[in-house]
Amino acid sequence: MTEKDISKKITEQEIDVLYLKIKKDAEAGGYHLNPDENFSKDLVKGLMVNQERYGYQSCPCRLSSGSIENDRDIICPCDYRDADINDFGACYCGLYVDKDIFSGLKALKPIPERRYSRNDISAEDNSSEGNNSNQAMPVAGSLKLPVWRCRVCGYLCAREDPPEVCPVCKVKKDRFERFF
């Protein structure tokens, strides 16, 4: 089924339901959606198209691979949302915005792409520059429980397994990574 076919079968009512859910979750977590409701609903429709196409709601403004493992970082809300909001006032696609854009004090501007290819990330992680070896890190054997970090908002918790849902940003368990 093509994107056009998928897009045609999504109703305005379905878009409204998901939009209101995302808006409620955003507000509960201290976030704001873009005040241009039509713009936001177009992005929500893109999330729904990607859900139908790939089985997950990848960012509608990025090219998805179709592999959830490769795209986990761009499932909305993406791993880059908070950094983009902090640095530029909005996330890459403009769905989530800071209070200044939300209240109309500042205009939404283009956001540079933060996402790197998997090869770039692994090369960085293995380099001596990307490895802050002079920072004091806890010795893994000294911790009684593993520490899990939400890749979206940075929430940390020490427990056997990550929580089913992040209590801060409400993403699912698969968005956590072992921190220690």
C-alpha cells in the first residue's frame, strides 16, 4: 500500500484522537505542542502513516529505514527532542516547542539535523576523544542494581529492568538503555 493509500484511509477523527492524546501526554510531561493546530495535526497524520507503514511512529520528517532497531532513535518523541528544544526552541519536525514559541514570543525556525549514521556513532564511541576517560565513573561491580537511562529525556532509575513506561516523558521500555 502506498503512502497516498494509507493517508486516504486515515480519518480526521482518528487524527484528532491521537493529537489529543499526544497533547495531553506532552502537557503532563511539561512539554508544549506547536500552537499551529493544523501543522501539528499534519505531523500526527504523518506519525499515523508511519505506524501503518512500519509498525511504529517514526518521525514524519525523517527518512525511516523500516527497521525498528535502526529507527528506534527517531520514534516520536525522538531521542533528539529535548536537546533540540533546549538549543533551538523546537524539535526537528516542529511538533514539540518551547514556551516562547508556544506563547508566540518567538517564531519557529528550521532545526539542523542531529541524527548521525550508525557508523558515525560507533566510530565516535570507540575514539579516545569521544570517551571521557578522565571522568570518575562508578565501577559497575559496586552497584547492586543496573542503572537505566531514558534515551529521550535522560531519566535515570536503578532497578533490575527499565520501567514499562518512562514516568517523565511516557515513552515505552524499549527506549531505555543500560547506563551503568
